[in-house]
Amino acid sequence: MAKILVIGAGVGGLTAAALLAKAGHDVTVLEAHTYAGGCAGTFYHKGFRFDAGATLAGGFQPGGPHEIVARRLGITWPVKRVEPAWTVLLPDRTVVRYGDMDKWRAERAAQVPALRRFWDLQERTADVVWRFAARLPEWPPVTLPDLARFALKIRPEMLPIAPMALGTLGNVLDLLGVHDRAARTFIDAQLIISAQVTASAANALYGMISMDLPRAGAHHVRGGIGGIAQTLADALVREGGKIIYRQEVTKIDVENGRVVRVHTNKKQSYEADLFLGNLTPWVLNGLLAESAPQRLQREVAGRKSTWGAFTLYLGVPADKLNTHDDHFQIVKDYSKPLGEGNSVFVSLSDADDPMRAPAGYRAVTMSTHTHIERWWELRERDPEAYKALVADYRDRLLDGAERAIPNLRDHATLIMPGTPHAFEYYTGRTGGMVGGFPQTSLLKARGPHTGIPNLWLVGDSVFPGQSTAGVTAGALRVAAEVQRVAERVGPRVVARPVNIAAGD
């Protein structure tokens, strides 16, 4: 049995923690907040439960990452399939993304006929990639054993789609002769959420599976997206593990090239054999300080910041929401780049979920991608201009949302903005960055290794990255690797937290 410590109770950290506890190891998770979930958490405000980041979940289909975890841990996810998955409002047409395949075939033929050759290829490719993902490939492989295990998971059905591994989804669309502006924007709008880039830069295989969420199944989570993390936290405790809240790790100690302990804001220290960080590379580098490996230091110095998000959280009387759909994606103007209020994603809480809002109300969340630098520069240099920018983006999002839900701003009894600064404050994400790294090349994918042999990363920084499904797939891979290492660690006395401040 190994003593394992996990920093952060996000979906990735909790998935790995629960699986390792199931394997018989002594596992402790330290979480800075009072609840689990991190960027896929749900917070409480004035009677409403709002999702901090993600509002839809996938990967629960047979062979999907969440379904694999459910089988291994013997859990039942508190989810309900959404149909239709969402509705896309383009400037000149509306496309409903049905999960029902007969309805979807009719809808896409009518609304985006330029993509008629694309969908068959997309579905066949996604099926192959889903089956491959269910075998939990070691990607990116680092060691020769990694490479050998990866090779054993390759099947002949993968050979026809292999060329797409090195190209972009934009290349595929070009080869299929898809140049129609509406069709390309329809694809780009969904990719920017799932892959952080548009088709011209998104890896083709990753893009194919990213477009598959409605077919695989988009789901509401009872009580909010944080229900996924809470289910995992319950499973961890049931398997004998521990989760300790209000313990923010502030420093990681390294001795002789290995992590030996962590320190928290409560002036406690925790020792273990093996460590997992449900963190971004930037945060990990800060916690390691002078002990950070040079490769990690170079990585965080050279990586560009990812997208941030501007978010609005609304409380609205249910009888004023004149719609039968729960999720919308709105694109206002074909001629402008996506994000920055030109593309808006709107999610309504499940009307049948009494946990999400006071009686007679529903929680509404809307967001748009935004570059974080402008927000931080204005906040430091010109607070009044910063306030004006918040008001401007609030109106941009409401203008977009009212294409789907007329008079929404007039009916809302609560409108609360969330900026990159707020996201950093509540989630600990450097600069308020959301999602993982842009999925542009499988050869540039970031694995879980940190340069320290007994310390791994989990979460959306680790391939495949975005979404609770992607994070869970990455955590399955990390848990398997840690288990192989843990099997070589002999039994030891379990270390207890040590107070390092007298009288605390």
C-alpha cells in the first residue's frame, strides 16, 4: 500500500483518487474550498445553484470515460440526458442539435446542407476514436513500456483515419469542399468550446470526437455540474480515502529529487509517497518555487495564456422563460471573430431539478470566451474603464441571449457578472484561464509528467483536456500509471498532518 496525496478536488483529482483508493492505497485529497468540483463546481448564491464553468456533461455512454469510472467504482451518476442537446442560432438560420439521429439527419440536411459529406465521416471517425479512447491509450507515451502498451491498443479499423492524426479539421473540410460560411461557422462555434480553437487549427481526430457530444449524449447533472465531483468524493470516502476541505496547498517540498511533503494555509504539512496535482502547470510551478524542474519552468515561461471567460449568472422566474430548450449557442455576426460577446453559450437549469433554484425560478448561466490580458490590464490601470467593460460585456451577452429568450434582461431578478479576475479568485486558475490547452496537434499534447518522478498532473492541462469527459479520460490514464508505480512502494506508516505553528 502506498500513501498518496492529491492536491485539488476537481473531477480529475477525485477520479484518480477514488480509483487509487479502490485499489487499496491510502489516499488523501486536500481541497482549498468548502466543496468539490473546481472549475466544474457548483456554487450557491441567493437561493440559486450556479455552475462555475461547465454547464453540460458528456461521456456517460457505454465505453465513455464516465461510464468506465462508474463501472469501476460501482457508482450511479446523477444525470439526465438533454434532448435536444442545444440549439445554435446563427445570424441567418437556426440549427437544432438533436441527439435523436433521425431528427438530426433531417435538421442538418435542411439547415447546413454544405456539410452533407462531413457528417458520415465524422460519425464513423468518432466511433473509432471512442472505442480507442475506451482502451485508455498512454498518450503521449514517455517510456518504452508506455509505447508498447499504446501499440497494443491500436486496431486495424484505425488505419483509414490515421492521416487525420496529423492534420486539422479545417484540412478535412477543405478536402470535402466545405467553404460555405454558415457551415464553417457552425463547426467553429462548437469547436471553440470543446477544443479551444476553430477548425483551421483543431486537430482533426480531436475535432471529430468533439463534434460528437449530442450524438453520444449531453446531460444535465442533478443539483448542478458539481454533482459529478460530489459523487466522486462520496466514492472516495466509501473506498476508505479522505478529503479535507479548507486546506489550500501553499508549498511543495522536494528532497533528493522527489516530493516529500506539502504545506497548507492552515499551517499543516502532509507527507506521502506519491503526489498528484489537480493543477495547471503555472500553479504547480509556483508551489514548487526554486525546486521546479527547469523543463517545467521553461514550459510556463513559454506557454501563451489560454482563453478566459466572461460569465453572467441570472435568476429568472420560470414562467418568463418562453422556451422548451435548455441550451443555446448564439453567433451574432459572421464577419467577426468568435468569442468576446459575438458568440454566447446559454444554459438553463433543468426545470425538473428543485435543487438549482427557489420554487418558481430557474438558474440561467451564459458565457463567452475572452482574452484575459485586456481585463487584467484595465483592472490595474483604469478601474472605471474596467467597470465600463464589465457593463459592455454584460450587454453583449444579454443581447445575444435575447435572440433565444426575448426580454430576458427585463424578467431577471438577479444578474451577476463573472470576470476572469473572479474566476481566478474562486478557482485558483492563473489569470482566470478556462479550459485546457488548445488541441492543435497530438504531437504537442501535454502528458501528466512533471519532471519529478513521484509527482503527476491531472485535470484539463493533461491530454485530452477539456470537459469533464476529457478530464476523466486523462485521470483514468494517470491513475493506471500511478498504480503501476505504487505497486513498487512498500507498506509504510501513514503520516498524519503535523502542525508547524505552536498553538494552532
